[in-house]
Amino acid sequence: MKPISTITVSSDLPAALSPLRELAMNLRWTWRRQTADLFRTLDPAAFAASDGNPIAMLPTVPASRLAEAARDESFLSRMRGEIGDLRTYLDSGRWFQRTAGSTGGGAGAPTSVAYFSMEFGITPTLPIYSGGLGILAGDHLKSASDLGVPLTAIGLLYQWGYFSQSLDREGWQQEEYKLNDPASLPVQEVRGEDGEQLTVSVTLPGGREVAIAVWVAQVGRVPLLLLDTNVASNDEDLRAITDRLYGGDHEHRIVQEIVLGIGGVRAVEAYSRLTGAPAPTVFHLNEGHAGFSGLERVGTLMQGGASFAEAHAEVRAGTVFTTHTPVPAGIDRFDTDELRRYLDADESGLSRLIPALPVEAALALGTEEGGEVFNMAHLGFRIAQRANGVAKLHGAVSRAMFQELYPGFDVPEVPITSVTNGVHRRTWTSPVMDDLYKKALGDVDVSALSDWSALAALTDHELTGARDRLRSDLVDMARKHVKRAWLRRGADEAELDWTEHILDPQALTIGFARRVSTYKRLTLMLSDPERLRRILLDPERPVQFVIAGKSHPADRPGKEFLQQLVRFADEAGVRHRIVFLPDYDIRMASVLIAGADVWLNNPIRPEEASGTSGMKAVLNGGLTFSVSDGWWDEMKDDEAGWTIPTAQVADQHERDRLEANALYEILENRIVPLFHERDERGLQHGWMETVRTSLVRIAPQITAARMVRDYVTDLYTPAARAAARFAQDPSTASSFTAWKERVGAAWSQVAVQDVRLEGVEGGRVATGGEVRLSAEVQRGGLEEQDLLVEAVLGPVDEKGEIIGGQLIPLRRGEDGRWAARFALTVPGEIGCTVRATPQHPVLASRAELGLVATA
């Protein structure tokens, strides 16, 4: 019998339990396990049924249980303790408040940072993330909150989020999308002064106005503003702008990025006015997706009377851009005419999308050579005065990749620095390991400590017990997921008894969980299938792999890699030793990274920007087995993990073969024997010594707290000081713009001539001998303070180029020549030259203007 209607019955919280809603709406419970345990205690079944989502859980708790809890003084005491702890956390001074005066230079400290990202991975209960970029952004917010950094984040509230992954019978990835109901998400409407939900708008070509509703998710101390075009006043096409993360075609991506960038700036400014929070002084673009935010700010300044050059200079001063990809294919690139159409110039050439913005000048900020392609990374570098990669190697790769934007400068001087990614310790450390941290270090904020040497006191017994338990938890989880996956693949329950016995809680367990794209080489381990089978099936020293990861719906090669691996597991008689877990998310990751003894990472070097999954394993006593790429390239330690050598061959197939062979050799001859070496009590002395070394040497370097402190010190604070210079002196923009024009016009007349070396005889000088280098500099009418004149000294490569040059400033003497004295202390052939670059207090880098005159 079908019902004529359906009724939703939900429980109301008794007044005594009203603090539970405040606790549920602040996502700090995602990393404070005492709060999550409080909700679990209230109703374990409801908590489990909601997938650990307190917002969805509370209405489903029976009224009788709520009434009982409202009379339970023990429960109420715990609840009051948690709400008190949360309020103290929100109101107390933290690292930023204690140090901003010294690191930020008083008025130059960032009063507020606006952090833009296309995705945020905070909790599975807020499914607005796909992979590493989102998880990194989520960890950034959590650590900014812990450190007290005044940050407001801006993203999109997707109606369908990213896809859920399953497999068909042949092992081919299937995608399904689940509708996000804001009522069951940890988000609230931002309400305006009229009591209605706050909306902002942008105007697309044809005068189509897009209304954008603003929601907020509270991530500890950090508000995350989420923009939503699924608004009744929008037509169907406009409502679909925020439908799916990374869905649709180029046109759809452009419109999403317009909403994120332009709508995001308007939303954060409106939010600041509503709440009285400081308006952002620093804007951080997490990838190029939010590049339109810079154009919006330029347009706003121009509406106030600034010229394009003045507005551009002021916006650049306070903007930070982080690039996350070391390969051109990972960058959003659009047809320039598409962008021209959306910027929608009027008869005077000014944009209707961003009032007062000159369209062609704006396009020039992102247009590649040739004029047909608009590159969002180029826009990021040209709209931000400070830019960084996400590991030291990635910074070096990015400097080479984008050297063309800074003509006349060698790769090392391209102004792209690096801040190596990190992971949020409290989120990714399992309770089992967290208890060991507390035992060794005390109940303190471990991420605030740089010295974790006390972890070396953890005993083999303690570590072996923790690792055995975490591995067992992973095996239990994997068995359930594999059975569920096979049911979705069409298998019958009666034929799946084998899934109850897959994996061995005592076997060496290797984890591999990444976005499945070709450069990450998921199938490198399959290069020699028979050798891999032999390793997996060794009866004395068993090895097993637990693998997870999604391939982008449009990435057919990635899907083929995934299918190849699934078929190997299905058909090679090893399905009990190598399993693939569909639908990888934060919840699954927390068990997988904690339970893996070894975390495998084998991308094509140097195509991994950073990679953070292995960092999470390290925090849980897992060991790293990786190509020397991303974060491991700078932190690798032979006593704390294993490095797969990079084959120096051009042919990719041969390189794969050589590196796969190295992978097998290290696994068979070094990792497997060490893991299975146990004493009569079952303790792994050698293995646990390696684990302790990893925890003491590697773990302190990989926390997101370290990462966010680096951003504050190295990027946010200098950007805030630069922005403050413009705010404090309105004439700065016009004077700097005039200076740039004057320098640009005169630069063709600047020349370095008549370079002389004194103290050198016959081209030789004794080690430690002092020389004097001088040159005549034609200034082309520029003032002396407009120029930075430097000697460049360094070894000479086979092409006759100075490499790793040392820079020594020259000063103008009474004779009019620019000179310096210095000692040459390192023997060998040293090349030297003299160059001049523009110099101004507003400039952040010598290479910023792309102007250089060399002898």
C-alpha cells in the first residue's frame, strides 16, 4: 500500500541540551574527539546511522533518550565541559595573537586573510571536496584556527558535490552523485540586516544577473563562506552553476570561477560589514581558480578613481598565489575570446561584469604569448606579488615552468618561493597513536613543538601494540568495504564468504591511496605481475596492498589504470592480498593511513607537487616508501624510510621498468625482511627503531601548523605590510605607477659598461684573495636610488652560464663608478658579471618588472 504523503518526524532538543547544537555547528568536533564522543554517547546507533554527522543525528534521537540525557548529570557535566572548552578556544589568544607584534610589525600584521579555494575537505559530512587540494585547504583552515590566524575562507556550496565511486563487474569506475541538503549539513544561512539570507550577485553577458546565496560553516575560529546559486530567483541554468565540483565543460568552469572569485570578494566584504569583522588585508588564492577575485578588486579601486596601473599595483601588494601543479595540463586554460565575452566590454571598453575594469588590460594579465589562450596560473602570478609552490622541489619546477613571465632572469631568480604542505595533526592522528603522543609529550599542543625527541622513549612493546591494533582496524574496515563493493558490482551475498577472510592482520600492509591519474603510476607495481604475485603469496613473509582512489570522470587513461589493477586483484589469485576500496573519502582515509605499515608513493618525478597522504601515515607510525618527489624529496631520510631511485632515461617505458625493478628490489630485500624480523615475544625491534626515527625526525616537519606559520611569516605578513603601505598613504599607488612608467620608458637607455676587475693577475687570484669589481652604469636619466646594481658571481656550467650565482651589491663611489670589494674563498673557475635592475620599496622581487641590464 502506497502512502498518500510522507511526514518527517524529528525530535526537538530540550532546553537543557541546547548547547549540543552549538557544538554540532562548529566543525571543531571533527578534530576534537572528546566532542565527537559526546555525541556518540548520546545515541550510538543514531550517530552511526548519520555517518558521524551530529547535525543529521540530533533530529533522529528518540525524544525519550533526549529527555533521559537532559536529566543525566554525568552527561550534562560532560556537555558543559565541552561547550566551555569550545568557548575558551574561540576567545583565547593563541600563537598569532602572541607573536603578531613581532612577526607582523604591528600595523603591518595581517588583520584578516581571505582564503579562496575551489574545494575544502574538512569532513565527509560536508562533501565539497574531491582530493588533495581540498584536504590541504581543510587542513589549512583547521590549523589557522588552532593558531588564531584571522582568516576567512571562501568556497562554493555544491548541490551534488563530488561523485561517489563504485565499480561494475568488469572493474570499470562508475560515478554517482548524491544531492546535498543544506538542512543536514553543518552550514547556516548568513542573514543580512533585514533578517533574510545574505545574497550578492554578478551580471553575466546579456544582463543575466546571478543571485548568490551565502552560507557559513564554522571551522573552529574560521568562518568558511560558501556560495550557492541554487536560488529561487535564478533560472535553471544559473541555479546549476554550483551544481557539481569540477563538472561540466569549459564554459561551466569559467562561470563557477567567476562566482568564486568575483562573488567571493563581494561576499566576504558584505560579511565583514555585517559582523564587524576586519575587512581582509591579504587575499590568498589557493590555485588559479579564484583569479577573478583580483580583477574584481582592481575594478573596485578603479571605481574609486584609481587608474588600472594604480589599482593593479595595490591589489598585487596584498595578494598571495599558491600554485599546486608542476605540469601544464593541470592548469585551467581558456579561449581568450571566451573570457572576453564574459568580461563583456561596453562601447568604451569597460567590463559589464566588473564595472570600471578595462577588458583588454585585464585580459593581458592572463593571456599567453600568441593571444589565443587565457591561462589562470599566469593571471595568478600577475595579480599576486607573492607566489609559492607547495614543496621545495615544486618551487624549483615552478620557477622553470614560469620563467617566461620574468624575461631576462635566470630560473633561480624567478620570484616563486615555496611553502611545503603539511597535514593537520589532530585530524589525522588516530586515537591509539594520539594516546602515545600524550604519554611521551604530555597533553599539550604537539604541533606547537619543534622537538619531538621524547617520542624516542616509546617502547617496542607500546609501538608494536599500537601498530597491530591499527592494522587490524584497517583489515576489518577493508573486509566490509570489499564485500559492499562486490554487492554493488552485482555479486550475490551467497558467493561472498571469502570477503570475510581477506587480508591478514599480521602481514606487512602497504597503503596506496591517491587520485588515480597517469602520472601517479598506480600500476607501476604491476610491471612484473609474476614477481608481485610471488611477493604477495610468500607463506613465510606475507605482504598485502590496500589501495584506494578516484579517477576524474573524464580521465579515461586513469580509469584504465584503475581497471587494470582491479582485474589483477580479481584474476591473479591474489584477491586476499591486494584489495581496492571504492569511494575513497576522509573517513576511509583516516583508517587506511593509520593502518598501513608502509605508504607507497611512486609518481613520475618531478610531477608530484607535494603529496600529503604519506605525511598522514607518518603521524601514525607508518613508514615512507617513495620516489624522491614532492615533500619526500626534501625530507627523505634513509633511517626513516626508503627512496625509490629515479632512472635518468628519457624513454618513459624504460624509466617505468627500471623504477619498478628498484621498487621490487627494495621491497623484497629491505622492507619485507625488516618487518618480519620479530623476537620470541613478537616484537619488531628493528622496525620500531625505524618508526621512532620517522616520528622524531620527519613528523615535526609535516604538520599543517608548521605550514600555516610559514605562510604567516613568509607570505601573509610581507603582503600585509605591502598592502598597508598603500592604505596608509593614498599617494603610494600613483607615485609607484608613475615610477614604473618612468623606469619603463628609460630602461632602454640603462647600460652596464666598462667592467673592471682589480686584484686579478693573468686571470688568477689566490684563494681568499680580495678583488675589486667596478663598472660604469648609464642610468638613462633615472635616479641613483632607482637602481640596484649587483655583481653576480658563481660557477660556470658547460654552456658558459653562471649557475647558483651569488649577488653582491655595488655602491656608487665619488668617481662615479659602481664598485664592491670581496674575497674569493672557494677554489675553482668563477664567472662574474654586473647587472642593474629597478629598485623600489614596493617591489617584492628583483625580477618583478622583468627589467634587467647586464654587462
